[in-house]
Amino acid sequence: MAVIGFSRIRPMMYQDQITRNPVNRKHFVIPKGTVHFIPERCKACTYCWHFCPKDMLEESSAINAMGYHPPAVKEGMEDSCIACGMCETVCPEFAIYIEEANDRERAH
Amino acid sequence: MIQGKGHPKDAFLRSERLPHIWCPGCGIGIVLNAYLNALALSGIPREEVVLISGIGCTARLPGYANADSYHTTHGRSIAFATGMKIANPKLHISLISGDGDLFNIGGNHIMHAARRNIDLNVICVNNFNYGMTGGQHGSTTPAGSVTASSPYGNLEQSFNLPYMMKAMGASYVSRWTALHVRQLTRSIAKSFTVRGFSFIEVLSVCPPNFGKDNGFADAYAQMQYFREHCEIDNNADLHNAGVTFSGDRPIILGDFYHKTRPTFHDIEREIIERVRVDR
Ligand code: SF4
Ligand code: SF4
Ligand code: SF4
């Protein structure tokens, strides 16, 4: 089983800014991901949207059976996910996960 | 929104039991997630993995893992695991329990398991109080902290767990928080390869009890405290690495200590062989 975000070396990024720029940066690819939700498990702890480095998630207005508002992707940011896996790893409820896309964008 | 068909960890979970029992924002679910990630990384076959716990919020964790798991009596998980490891040394035994279970009720057991260097992987989720029973103070509650049973501030000094476990003879000692998920995952994966007693402390959040009583408005506020106040120092002087939430000192994290020495099982085997030859 693939474990997201452990094995690959990437440029260090925080909120779209490259904080450390390796000399061989053009050899790196920025991965792309799609966010999947299992809203019925979410307890709205807020971690996924607070700790996403792309700030692309938010609390939605939907409401689940336990009465919580699960997250959703912000409008217009559907293509922003870099498959870093932070939301997936920090979610205590196994309610969000990422599928990494095969066609990766070249970093310029 | 893309509705997920199944979480990649579902195969490792008793997913029919989700949502689990823990409060919103509780760090224990994150530790379970990190543990399953580490298990996947390590490639250990599931038949060789055993999870054992005692009593408390964290002690519910093995019940959600799709592997052999045992929920034992309060504080006695180490004794249970010691017997199991001696009977079947091939097993990878992980003991995941809370600070109350491992260090208050079970303090005597954990001390001696480290001294004897029993080959166990102990993960102690430290939420700084007795969460399940309503937030009473215990041996890990930082001095001055408010809990249900220390309303004017805890008058006792708390245990510094990595310092204590290193002194007791553990082979591997590290400390992370529920926010340091990647480092935690690596440490758990490493502990699977350590021969001897390994100890990982995970500083966790308990929003409705310890968090609420100590000025953290919500779960995120305590996680944010970890983000702002933790310092990673693998060579830290553990004597000075006690945890405080007073904001004036950093919380020290790291992969503190790893030294191999003969395990209880090594010596036991050696003695058995010697005695057999002598006869
Ligand atoms: S981290 Fe998980 S439980 Fe928390 S808000 Fe996000 S999806 Fe919900
Ligand atoms: S993997 Fe999660 S945390 Fe990382 S960019 Fe994508 S949505 Fe954000
Ligand atoms: S009481 Fe605290 S430790 Fe127990 S489940 Fe709730 S948040 Fe977690």
C-alpha cells in the first residue's frame, strides 16, 4: 500500500512560497492530488483546514448525522492539492484522504 | 465534493466500528493513524502484530485496529505483554496506552520492563490528565495546571517521561506530539526494528478536559501551541526536558536515545542453552 508523502524529496513549500530552493529544482515535480471525503465520519475538529499548507479546505455548510459540518474544497481551488498528505495524516477520524494523480505538473 | 469510497487505512481498521469513541479533536485518533502508517511502512505481516492496552481513553485504540488486540486490566498491560513476548518471541508487540494507565496505575510494571529490556514497543499517549473519568490530575499533569481535582493548580511536580525511561534502561526513547505526525510515524516504524524496550511519548490534546481547563479554547488551540512552542533537539539533555504549558520554555521533542544492549530474551536463551549443555 502506498503511503503518501514519505519517500520523495520535494522543494520545501509553505503557502505557495518556496522556502528553500534546491539548485536542481527543475528536476522536481510538484505532485497533484484529489481530496476525498468520508463526511459521515467527520467530527469537525478543524485540523484538516487549519493545517493544509495550500489553505484549500474549509468547513462546509453540510451537516452529518452526528451534527458536525465536514470540510469541503474551497471554490476554485479544486486543482490546488499538492498531495502532501497532511490532511489525511492529521485527521483523527479517517474521514479524509488523498489520491495522488499520475500526470504530475512540472515545477518551473 | 468527491465522496470517498473507502479510506486507504480501512483495511487496517475495524472500520465498521467507526466513527470511534474519542472526542472531536482528540489526538488518539491521530496516533492510531500514525501507527497504521508506520505498520504499512515497516511491512510486518499482520499475523505477527499484537496490540495491547490497559484502561483509559487511549486503551480503546487496539479495539479499532484490524489485528490481534487485547484490552487488559488497568495498569497491567505491561505484565500481560511481558508474558506474551516471553511465550512467543517472534511477535511484534505494541503497547499503546495512556499516561494514567502506564505511569500512574502501571508505573511499577513499566519501570521493570525497561530495566529488564523486554522487547516491547511502548507508545504512551500523554493527555496530561485522566480524560475518561472527567479530567483528574495524575503524575504527568504539569505543575500549576488546572484539572477537575486540582482546581487551584496542580501542586505536584510531574514526571518527565523520556528522562525517566532512559534512566530505567530503555533501549530507545523518543517524544513527539499529535501534530508531529511524520516524525511520529518514522519513530514508530523505527521502534519496530529496535531490539529491546522502546518508548515513544506522544503529547496529545484532550480538548474537553485538560485543554478547556488550561486556557485552550478548542482542540486547534492546543495543537497550535505545539506548533509554536515545540523545539526538536535529538541530543537534548533530558533532565531539562520536562513538559510545561506556561509558554516560557519550549517543549523539547526528538529521537532522543537509541542504544542496543542484550534483551531479557537474549539472556534467557543464553542461560537455557548453557544449562542444557551442562546437563
Ligand atoms: S481533520 Fe478529519 S475530523 Fe477533523 S475536520 Fe477534517 S475531516 Fe473532519
Ligand atoms: S494533501 Fe491535503 S493538506 Fe495537502 S495540499 Fe492537498 S488538501 Fe491540502
Ligand atoms: S476525554 Fe480527552 S483523551 Fe479522552 S477521548 Fe476525550 S479528548 Fe480524548
